[in-house]
Amino acid sequence: MIGRWFATDYDEPVRFIEGLPIEVSSGSELGIVDQVVRGNAIVGRVTGDFGAVGLKVRSPGVPTRVSVVVHLDELGTRWWSDRVRPPRHAPELPRLVLVRAQGEMRGAALLARRQGLRSAGGAKVTVEFDLTAEELDEDGLLMIELAEPPRPEWMSGRVAARSALGLRIDKIYVRPEPTTTAPAPSPYATGCDLALLASDGPEQFRLEVSPVTPAPPLPRSPTHKWSRRKPARAGFKALRIARRAGTRVAAEVVKSRPTDNFGVRATDLLTGVPVELKVVSRGAGSVTLRRGAAQGPILLGLEQPDRGLSCRIVP
């Protein structure tokens, strides 16, 4: 196990990954890792406040499109809970990370797990960006990093601290940049009262708000000798299921609904400055907005936080 985590005299020299398209789905194909544990069926898992991976790609001499699949699963939330040690009654919060490549920010990922009756599902986001032929030069080193975003005051308590910790990088795809424009991604509900809009996204869009089951507090791994025994662990599991079921039933009985004329805030995640929003029209549970200029991805959030609401951006 140690030999898979750190370089040894027995490791083979890092070789170039030849030919396009490329799909990297194992940590054994990585040349560099920084605060990332290599995986067998995944690229790796972030172990710190940020994580970076590097792979040697034979330079094709043409513009390329890179896709990075970021995944928040049950094990990732356990890692985070055991290391950050949040208050026991603090609810699970969404994760927000920046995706950087070749030293520059290329996008962002917002992940909020769907809450079920017995457990929560995973949250998966694919971030795509283009690199010029000069950015992937003859050295062939492609560096990808998950990093912490700027945190404006209005975002306090709405996004998990150390958001990158425990996240998985499932796959990395590298292929020639298509000659045709990629279709816009299908609108999806984020599962929380926040949403992300790409820097090249539409200037006018509709923000829809709908009810969602709020997340209960995260479990922690047992730390005392008595709590590691089977009877105690079974009792803790039953308590967690009861708490999750109670949260879901309460949310179904009293569903959260957006207030009339609800407000929306926006921040440029590259510069950390507010982005101007103008209300074009309003509908039932939705508002059509026109945004100002931004240099990076835009984080949108309801002015009044509500864990029982989910946002969806519709172009």
C-alpha cells in the first residue's frame, strides 16, 4: 500500500500517454500527485485543503478539450467529517471548489448530495475547458488542481469549509477540440440554495427555485473503544436512520417555498467581486435575471438562505 502512495526505487519512470483521445481512470497513470491519494478505479481522492494531479500527455500540437469528473460520495463526506470535526448537530453543507489547469482557473464545481430516506446519493459534476496548443507544449505536462474558492460574506455558513477535502477525481478526458460548438448542458437542480453560471454563460437566464429535502448532520467515525463495539455501532446507525427519516418527514409536511420577490446575490469566483443582477421578470417560484460582466464562473445564491430550497438555471 505504501508503494502506491509514494515514489520508491521500484517505481517505473513516468511515461507519456500517447495519442488522442485519452481517458485517465486510474492513479497509476499519474506522474505527479500533491495531497491526492491515487486510486485503482478512480484517478484519486483529495486529502487536503486542495489537491493537484499531473499527467504526461504527448503534445498533439492542436487545441484540446479537457473534461474532469469530480465526485462527492459517502466516503468523501466521512473523510471530511473525521478531519474537520464540525459541531455534531451542524447539517451537511454543499461543496464548492475551483478547477484549475496549467496554473489558471478553468471552471468550478458545486456539489450537494441528494438526501434519501436511508442514505444520501453521490453528487457528480463534469467540468470542461479548452487548452490552446501552446498551453500543452512539448513538455506534455497537464496539471489539474481542485482549489478553495473566494468566500464573500454572504456565503458564510452556506458552503462547507475545506470543500476540496475528500472529493474524488473519477476521470480525466483529453481529446482534440471539436470543430463544432458544444451544446449547452441540460439544466439541472443543484440540490441547494446556490447555483453556478459559467463565465461564458447566457447574459439573461431564468432561476427556478423548488423544494428539496434538507441534509441532516454528518456521521462521525467512532473514537472511543466502547463506541467501536458492534452494539454501540448498531445503535448509532439506528439513530442516524431515525434522524434522517425525521428530517425527511418534516420537510414533506412543511415544505420550504421561496418568498415573494425573493432576492438573488452573485459573486465572480475569479475576482471575488459582486456581479450586478437586474430583474427582468418574475414568475411563480422563478425570476428572470440579466447579469453584468464577469471574468470567471458566477456563484448565485438566494438572498435569504434556506436549506430546503434547490436552484436551477434555465437559459
